[in-house]
Amino acid sequence: MRIIDAGLGTCIAVAMAGQACPVRAQDAPPQNGASSPAVDETPIIPNDSFEQRLPPISDGQETPLPSVDEFMDKAAADTPPAPTLPPETAPPEDMELTRPLTPLDGFDVTPVEVAADPTPDAPDAIAYTTAIEGFKGTGLEDEFNELSALRKGKGKADTAAMVQARAREDEALAIRLLHSAGYFDASALSTVDQSKAPSTAASSAQNAPLNAIVTVTPGKQYVLGEIVVQAQATVPPDLIRKSLPLKSGDTITTERIEGAEANVSLQLPRQGYPFVKLGDRDIALDGQMLTGDYTLPVDTGPRSSFGGITTSGDLAFDAEHIGVLARFDRGELYDSRKVDDLRKALVATSLFSSVSVEPKPTGQPGPDGTEYVELQVEQDAGPARTLAGEAGYGTGQGFRAQGSWTHRNLFPPEGALILTGVGGTQEQGIGATFRRANAGKRDRTVQAGVNLSHQNYASYEAFTAGISGSISRASTPIFQKRWTWSYGFEILGSNETTLNETTGETRRLTYLIGALPGQIGYDRSDDLLNPTKGYRATLRVSPEASLQGNVSPYVRAMFDLSGYYPVSESIVIAARTRVGTITGVSRADIAPSRRIYAGGGGSVRGFGYQELGPKDANNDPIGGRSVNEFALEARYRFGNFGIVPFVDAGQVYDSSMPKFSDIRFGAGIGGRFYTNFGPFRADIAMPINRQPGESKFALYIGIGQAF
């Protein structure tokens, strides 16, 4: 082996060392066509010397290599032993670490007082004025001023940047309001600059107020062009279009559009479409014609009829009784008003914490091409027991308090047990009543009760025990009814003091009284406890027989009429009249507790309880057989309080028909505190042309209006 050119290898070695490669003369290219010099081919190392320097090749090429284990054992044997380390010595003990800790009470726990950073003075508020321009003729200026951020700031802000931010908010507000009124080309611009101080002003221009100006350009108002409803066929065919009170040429306002669409969502469920859904409206504006073509997609869902009723949840009663409350029959066209009525009737039972009624599709065919819809009633039964009480005071009647315990669903469905107690200065009593509401029919109440009572008034003293029963249809605060009625029976045994009108002596007699009372009422007022408009009329008739010696049949009748007229939002004029009669028997044959009396908080104010009418030798009332009463109030309310000046009039007569003579008047003023369950009432009145023995004034406290 020989190296042909050692010069190349040398050059490579030099270049790798970072030096320039030297060029030998013989390596340079020939100049001017000169011939190349002869190459010296003498080898640098002769072949014999090169081969001698090579290591000898072993002759034992056939000898097998040692195994891995043998190789490892040999290597371990050839490895010298590891040097022996001196034994480890323990570090010296640190005395600070072994020293006991200082007891807690040895520490100084006095807090370090750090001087508080001085509070920088709050920057002075920046004053600004507000001007709104361009709203004239749009009718939106008042609404803008009510919502304006600049107006709400009341001319003060922390920084000028805050004023600018409020002005930008008002820009956006103006655009929203104008768009809602059909001004779709409207624009708004706000500017904030500083007022220039007068040359004579002592303050610098820097303290001058800012002027915030919002200028709007409403442009023209757009109107409706073509009106298109995209929907399935309905019965009748024009049902949706008639329910959408829009016509071409109407101004495009948010209130008009949303109101019309809400009417569609309201009317279609009343006409058999419980699952109607309105899509997104589209209004294509034409800037040249100033019109907008209106398109409304409507998914009517299937036309439906009432099917069955199902219920779930914490049940107060079952689906069968819910069917008693419903005012519709299976197969009747679906009407959402009747569903709302059912929900209202369920709430009126007072047996639920919450209750809902929702229609559910069934896919089952109904009559006239409709589909049956099922009403799902979700119940959450509430507490069935109630403690209630009321108290009042009246001159001549004294204090009177009544309490009751009621279990409204002791005998499901809606079978209630009511225990009552009355305590007062002149009346005491206990009673028990069984009542079943919605008994086999919506709004029909069956009731039976027993009671024991003691009454001690100036007119009579009576110990009475009785049983009674009735069937009625009555109003409740939740469900006020236009027509109400009741009929029933009463059987009373009463031991009473009475005046012998022949001898003038007082004696005690026992009466056995049977009665068949009936009542009918018509109510067009707007509220049961606090009416502000409308009127009410009630007629009560009770054929009775009194057994004390001979049987003495007679008829008691009473007619009440009251009306309410709102003069303004805060003033209501209320008026009432009452006439009553007992016919068929003389006063002496009527038990004193069954005679007619007048005077007191629910009658003629200014007089004591039962104070009006004929009197005995001791100037105590003895009752009569007829009555007339009148009352006039001006109910002024401010917030939750009210003032009620009033005038009452009335008289009781011995005759069976009222004579409308010798009318007595009382006048006074009352205070009202209005709560969510009715007004709390306190009235004070005095009799006009007071007679001997009559009170100078009378005080009445109770719950609810006087009538």
C-alpha cells in the first residue's frame, strides 16, 4: 500500500487546524502552457517496512471465545479490592438545637403599630350640564330622560372620562329607542366640552362645568308593507291572521309587533292549539319606500281536544277529584282558559305548596280530526293544618277574639274538621264543624256543625246550644264568584232573659227554635276584602218557628246593597244600605237573640253595639222587627296607609216594616293599614244629637273594611 499524494493529506490536516492550506510550487498549475513537472513516485514508506509494522495475526482463529460467565469471573478476579473506609463518626452536638423552647408567656405579644399611609384627598366631583336635542315629535323624550345615564348622574361625576362614558351610553340608548319606534335610519351623536369661564371669573377655566350634549337625528318613520304568515292550515282558515292585529301602513314599533305576536300565542291555545310556537319574525326594510315587509313563521302543532287527567308528585287528592274541579268534558275542544280555571280551582283549595297543570300530546285521534291532549297535574301537597285568629274591639261589645284550628284534608278529598273558640268580655263559645269542599261538584260545599255559646249584652243574656247544616256556593279570597248561595237548617235550644212587656219585669225563658235559612248573593266588586269598584247585593231569608208555649212561625229577611266608585287612583267612595224585617209574629214572641238590632262597628258607627232602637225602662235596648241603615265613606289611600272619613245612619223599629223616621246619625274618621291579607281598621265616631245614656264616642278595631 502506498500513498500517492501526501500533499493532499497534509493540506486537509492544515485546513482542519484552522490554517490556510499552503500551496507548493509543484502543485501550482502550469503557466503559459508550460508542461507539468515530473511526478516523484518514490514511496514514502516501502512495502516491507509497512508490513512489518502491522501486528501479527493469531494462528488460533479456530479457538472458541470464552463464555460470558467465564469472562466476568476473570474480570472480577483481576479487579483489585476496594479500599477500607474509616468508621463513620457522629457529628458534634448542636447546643442550640437541644436547648428548651421559650414558654409562650415569655413572648412580647404587643402588636407593632405601623403608621397608616395618609389618605389622599378625594378628587372633587366634576359638574356637568346635560342637553338633549332632536327628540321633538317622536314622543320618546320622556322615556329617554327616564333611562338616560347622564340624567341619572344628576350633573356630577368623578372624572371627565365618566361623563364621556355616560354620553356614549346615551347615544346607544337613543338609537335603541328610535329603532323601537320605527326610526330605522336614526343616528345619534354625543359631545362633551368645557364651558368657557367669563373673563372676570376668579376660578380657572379648568374648574368650569362640562357640557354634555346628545343630538339625535330620527329620520323618517317606517311602516308595515306586506304581511305574510307562514303556517299550517288551521280551523277556521283565517284564525292566525285574525289573531295578529297588524295591517299594512301601521307604524313598525316594537310594542305593536310584540303585542300582536303575543296575541297569537294567547288566542290559538284558546281555539284548540295548545302547542303553538312562533318562529323568528323577519322584517325586510325598503329604504326608498320607507316600508318593511313582515313575515312570521308559526308552528301551530296539532289541533287538540281534552282527553284524560293524570297526576303525580306528593298528592293531596287523586285525579278523579281533579276531574270534579274541571269545567270541561273529554272530547271538548281544548281551551287554555279552562286549564287556567282548573289551576285556579286547585290553588283555591289551599292544600298545595305548589301545583301545575300542563298539556301533554298523546298522539291518539280525537273527534272532528283533533288529537287528544292529556293534562298532567304535578302536585306538591302543603301543610293541611291551620291555626287562625282574629280580634277586635267595639264600644258596647268590648273585646272579642276568635281562634280556630283546621285540618283541611282530614277526610280526603277536601274533608275538613274545624274547631273554633270565641272569647270576649260579653261573648264566649266553642264549636266543631265538618266541611267538605267541592262535594261531588265544583264549588259546592257541604257543612255540618255543633256549637255552645254564652252571650251577655245589655239587650239580653243567652245560653245557647245548636246544630246546623248547609249546602252552599261561596266566594274565597282566591276565587271570587259572581253568584253565591246557600241553604240549610238550624235547630237551637236557648235559655234567655227577656222583658215582659206587660209587667215590665225581666224573666228567663227557654226557647226551641227551628229555622231554614237561605241566602243568595250577586258580587260585581273587584276584591273580596278591599273592593275599589263595582257593587254587591245579598238577600237572606229564614223561615223560623219559635216554641215557647205555643208555636210561633215567622220569617226573617234582610237585604244588603253596597257600591264602590273610584274617584281617582287614591280615593274610593263607598256606600251601603240595609233593610230588614221580621213578619208573622209579635216582638214578644220572638226570642231576644233572634230579634233585629242596630249600632256598632258593622252597623251604625257612633253608637254602642245594639244600642239603637226601642229601649226598656232601664234604657237598655230590647230589639225590634225592622231596620234600615245607610253608610257613606271616602277611602283615601297613600301607600300602605289610609284615612277614611264616614257618615252612618240608621234606626230599628218595633213594626214589621221600617218607617224611615227618627233616623240617627253618627260621624267619624278611621285609619287603615293595608296588608297582604286585608286592611287593618280602626274607626272612631260620635253620635250626632246624642241622647241621654249614649256614649260620647265609640271606638271600633278590626280587620277588613267596614263593608
